[in-house]
Amino acid sequence: MNWKKELFVNNEHYTYFDLASIVADYQKKISDFPYSIRVLLESLARHQEITDLENLIAFDAKHPTGVVPFRPSRVVLQDFTGVPAVVDLAAMRDAVVQLGGDPKVINPEIPVTLVVDHSVQVDRAGTKESLSYNTEKEFERNHERYQFLKWAQQAFDNFNVVPPETGIIHQVNLEYLSDVVIKNEKNLVFPDSLEGTDSHTTMINGLGVLGWGVGGIEAEAAILGEASYFPTPEVIGVEITGTLSPGATATDLALYLTELLRNEKVVGKFVEYFGSGYKSLSLSDRATIANMAPEYGATCGFCPIDEETLRYLRLTGRSEEQVNLVEAYAKQNQLFYDGTETPTYTRIITLDLATVHSSLAGPKRPQDRIPLAEVAENFQDSLTKPTGPQGFGLDIDEIHRKVVLQKTEASIETGDLVLAAITSCTNTSNPSVMVAAGLLAKNAVKLGLHVPTTIKTSLAPGSKIVTQYLEKGHLLEPLAELGFDIVGYGCTTCIGNSGPLDTEIETSLKESELVVSAVLSGNRNFEGRIHPLIKANYLASPPLVIAYALAGTIKKDLTREPLAVIADKEIYLQDLWPTQEKVNAYINDFLNPDDFRDAYKNIYHSNERWNQIETSKGDCYEWEDASTYIANPPFFTTIHQPTSESCLNNLSVLAKFGDTVTTDHISPAGNIGLQSPAGKYLKAHGIAYKDFNSFGSRRGNHEVMMRGTFGNIRIQNQLTPETTGGYTKLATTGEELSIYDAAMYYQKEKIGTLILAGKDYGMGSSRDWAAKGTNLLGVKAVLAESYERIHRSNLVMMGVVPFEYLSGETAETLGLTGMESYRFDLPENPTINQIIDVTAKGEQTIHFKVKLRFDSKADIIYWKNQGILPLVINKKMQKEQA
């Protein structure tokens, strides 16, 4: 098999694995394969995984079977999920030392970059001092975590940290980190590919780079040389035609696709874009729709390399030599899309860009798109709809309710905005929508409009480049005049780090439980995520965020009603909205390659606060017992005790959930309540409430995180229907108490526990603590109607067994109350997707069958080793001792 070919470019000779030759040896044509599958084929050939390669070449696009091992070229981490991943690596070094090994056997085998972007909170907003104040608070709060990361930076090879105040991981990845095509020390050329510990890693697919989000556990495995296994995907081709209508933005396109593809049920599938309309999209627009893949449920939204990819690489300051290499390799190896041939897809969905119009999504989910003209009416309808993803279950009179603030005598009505945030890599990466926001703000200021003082406003650029072009175009000033001052370079509101509202407003909202709203340019608006007191949250483009802030309420129809009245003159949205020609002119005038080179020069050492942090040296970390941020996790205490199928007998239900329980519900990232189990733990350790920080920032401490598991204030356990939040009822006594306390009771009584759930269990961010916390609470299994891909994988990798109801069956149809004792007849040597007998004993005994969601042989191996981390240690030790 002579699959290696030569490539001559930039006066250098390179070698590569030729895709056309590989598939020709199996009597196939490379043009039949989707571009994303071609990347997988190349990886399998390069790693000499011939059996898997042959299986993938032979796969049936309409009905794919089997699994594919994925070995990414690199891994990216953000700090919320990255810190616990590095904590695990440090703990693994300790475990290796205790077993008599060399700690350095635990070391990244591929390049790893951690970007600190999730820790900054919007403590102060609406002033010129916001950025410096929030940054100072960030370093003050997170000193222990940053010390730990500085240790890791010197302890591990192949590991770099992008310090705070640089940008959001996915935007930095897009604008700087990715080479698209990689050359190694032997001048072998191959596609860039990656896994990241954030579900929006999919954004990089906009650049023609295959990658997706995984849990921290799976990322750790990839870092240490283990392949990730996933079912051979269906590849859904999305043919884009036409051009966007005037006024429609990339955000609107992303919301349309999210709604369309959710309805088309692409969960767990690859989505690949093509068509004449695809060729018309800027790369920033492609990155915007690729970023939203987790919202439409796909593993990735792949955008093949073409001329636009090369143009973007030049715009962002990549070297001409690198651009030449990308072009030559992609064209030579059939990875360059020219539109002349359409691969064979599982099926094709068509979207005409001309049908895309201004929209929002909300009030609780990103897939619930609402045309701009229907937002006000939709909000009113949501008040009286049953409590759930689209309703609040209130009386119609709620629409007229309001509270009056004593200090200012200002009033806040149902539906009024109390928060407006331009945030998130989804949109801040896109100059088109950011410039549009700046121009709209400029027009608003010129006409004398202002934002009500009851609204907290913020601007969090995704990278320094955004600040540069807004500043050069004199657009920062009008944004700041409307209160959209820069508050930090990070995810901020989109990840739940919106910070506090005005004290009087927070008190009023707690007392009144008024349904107020937020509008943000983020990608997620799940319950309790944006701010615990804001119940109605809407996703919108950056210019619409400003428009709604000016209007002050979600109840106003911006297509027909004036935003404001100035000197008896009615000001409408169309009076402020800039033309696309004006936006394009600004981008052409104020954005060039030198800006990107300036923004990213000396990226790893440009932050002086970061450089001044002192830390310990050495191969093993010096754990501090008093730390409430970083602690040695107890994942390796039973490393030599094999898993037994008997662990699935006599299980009590810890919690019973309905549909759409997200990883935000399972493992919240934001506020730590004073009276919550985690809050009580911190208080007992001498931490003042003002210093609690967030769950996200404390993910390096298992004691805090296990207490926060299933602790979202909006989670609804059906065992305690009258109580919202992390509470449950003991099956043994009927007592109601926190889920954490119940879990500790069951562990003390040596009773294993089970989670019952509905559809899409674990959807949302690739949050490894959603699985880790489940494990530490003593949960042995989860039984759900369906799973989001990443969370199912994370559960398996933490030794928790995922089961699935058979088609047409649910807890309700089977008569399961959650007060039964369960036995799963899992054999000693289970098989992939095996049908398992279950017995539930309660007031009556119920026998039924479920599907075992071990989707690959690797899943079975993980379970037998109590998870992937003990497995890796065992393999490393065996290799060292051989």
C-alpha cells in the first residue's frame, strides 16, 4: 500500500497520506466521501489503524454502523473545565508515584493549549473603570487557580497557557492557534484536528478544521495518547443557497439553523455545509454557525476549506508560507471544496439564505427561535404556558405586574430588561455584527437615545482585535455612552458570570419573583444560567441587544413600535440600523493583518499580572490542605479493585427528572448560594459570602463540586414536585432533604443510587463535573429516554453506566414512581447496546428491559477499569514496567 505521496511547496519537500490512493485501493472514489469523513480517513491511515480505516471506507452513508477512533492533533482547554483536567493529571502523577513509577509518564503526548477565559465576572459595568476593576477582582479571586496553572506550565511538556485578558478560547483558536494544516518535525503534512473541553470547540469547523467538544475526562485521555471512540456518524449535508436579505445577520442565520436542525434531529450526527450560498458566506459567518453546533445537537458543523478560508488566513496575519501550504495540501489531497461535486450524504437539507430574517431565541432555549415581529406576543404567551422549556405557568394578570424601587422611584415591570450583554465567541468573533452594533450605537447617541439605568449593560470582546477595530473606527465611544463599556475579555454573561445586579433590584426581584428579561448575544440561555433572578433570557445579534436595551422591555414590537420618543419625534429601529454597505466599508477600512499580528504577539507572556504570579516547582504538585479551590481528587483510591456487575443491585433513585435536563442543571457554573450544601461547606471553611466566587471557578475542588451536583436552583426533581432546586425524597424514610445530603445518607447505608431522566439528558456544555459529581455522589447508573452525546460518554468514562428506555417506553408508561428499588441484570461481560433485564420493586414489582448504552468496546473496557483515568494509569505503569 503506497499511500504516501510528495508535495513540493515553499521550496520544501513534504510527504502526506494521499486520500485518493487510499480509497482507490478499496475500489472507492474519494469524491463520494464527505469532507469531514476524509479528515477521519487521513487520521486512521496516518496512525495505521487499518481495520478501522477499512470499516470507515466501507461505511454506508445512509446507515452507518460501527465506531471510529479519533486521535486529535491537539487539545484546547478553557479554565473552568481545564483546571480540573489538569488537577486530574497532577493527581495521576501522585498515583503513579505511589505505585512506584516515574511521575513524568503522565505528560501530554500532543500539544495542549489552555486559554483562561471563563473566570472574569462582570462585577462592575457601565463605567470606564469596569475592565480594570473586574480584572483586579478576577486575579484576586483566582490566585490559587492561577498559581496551579503556572505550576502546570513548568511541570508539563507540550502545555501552554494563554493568560487572562487575551480573549475567548474559541475566538483565539480561530484567529491564532489553528494552522489548518500541520507539518511535523519529519515534514509530514496532515490536517489540524482537535478536541476541546468546551462544547463550542465546534467553532473551529468554520475554518475547515475538524473538532468538537468533549468532557475533561475524554480530553485527558486524548492528551495522554488514548483515542476517543464514537459511533460512525451519519453526515447530514446542508445545502445553502441564495444570499442573506438586508438586515439579516449571521446571528439570525445561526438561530435559523439551530431551529431547523433541531427539528431535523441531527443530535450526534456530523453536519457539513456546501452549496452556492455557502460560498457567499464570510468565514466569520461560517464560524458563527459552526459555533452553534451544540445548540442544534450535532457533533460538528463542518465547513470545508475553500478560497474564503485562505482569504481569512491572510486577513488574520498567518504567514504567506502557511497559507501556501494550506492551499497546496488541501487541493492536492482532495480537501479543497470547489463546488463542482457533491459528496454522498446520509441526507441533504436545504436552506435558502433569503428566507432568513431578524430573530431572537428564548425565553429558555437557543432552539426556540422567534421572528422579531413576534417576540412581544411570544413573551406574553410564555407567561401562561405550562411551566417548562417555553412557559412560566403564571396567570395572565402577571403581564401587568411591576415593582417600584424606593431609592430612584424607577419601576420595573414584567418583561422589562434588567440585563443586556454583548458577549460570547459566537458573535464577538464576527466583525460584521460587532461593527453593526457600534454603528447602531453611534446613530442612537446622535439622536439622543439612552438606556434605562435599571439595565445592566456590558461589552465583552472575544479578543483584543475587536477592541482594536472598534477603537480605530471610533465606535467604542458611542457604545460606552450607552453603557456598553468593555468589562473584560472572556465569556462573562454567556457562561453565567454576569455578576450582581443593583442591590435594590436584586432584593425586589427576590421578594416579588417578577419575570424580568435579559438579552445577550450568547449561544445559551438555559434556566438559571444567565442570572439566577432573570427568568426570561433571549439570544440576539449584538445590534439587537443594543436595540432592546434602548427599548427597555421585551414586550415592545421593535418592527412597529418606536424604541423611544425624543422631543416628540418617534425613533424606530430602522432609523438606527446601518446598511450592510456601511458595515462592510468599516471592516475594509479598519481591519487588516497587522492588527491581528499586534494583538497576538507574545501572547503567552504579555500579561504582567500573570507573569508576576509565583508558584511551586517540580514534577508533582504541592497540594495545600486549606485550599478551597484546588484539591487532590479521590478518583484513584480504588484503582486495583475491579468493577463488579453486582454494583447494580438494590439501587435507590436519587432523583427523577423530566426532559431537557442540561449539564447546567446537573453541574451549575454560576452563583453558589449561601444556604446551599456548597455554600455551607465554604462558610465552614472560613470563606466569606462575598468571596464564594462561582462553581465554575471552584471546579478544581471536588468537595465544592460534588455538593453542587444537581444543585441548580431551577432543577426540578419529580420526587419533590412542590420544591424547586436540588432536593429529593429518601426512598427509605420519605424524608425530604438536599440531593447531596441524601447521597451521603445512601453512601453511609451502602446503598447505590440511580438517576431516572427523560429526553436529551445532559444536553449543553461539555461539563466533565456533571459526570464526576454524579460519580462522587455514589450514582451507579442513569436511565434516560435519550442522551446528549458528550454527557453519555463522560458518564461511561467515570464508571457510571448509562441505560436507555426501549423505544416507546418511559418512566410514566412503565409506572415507575422513583420510590422503587432497582436491579439491572448486567452480565460480567456485557456487549455493545445489549438489552438488559430490569426489576423495580416498590408497591408492585415491575419487570422491563432497557438498552445498555455502551456504544463501543472501549466503553466496556472503561467500565471494567472503573473509568478511563484508572485505565490510563494502569496502561502507563504496565508500559513502564515492561
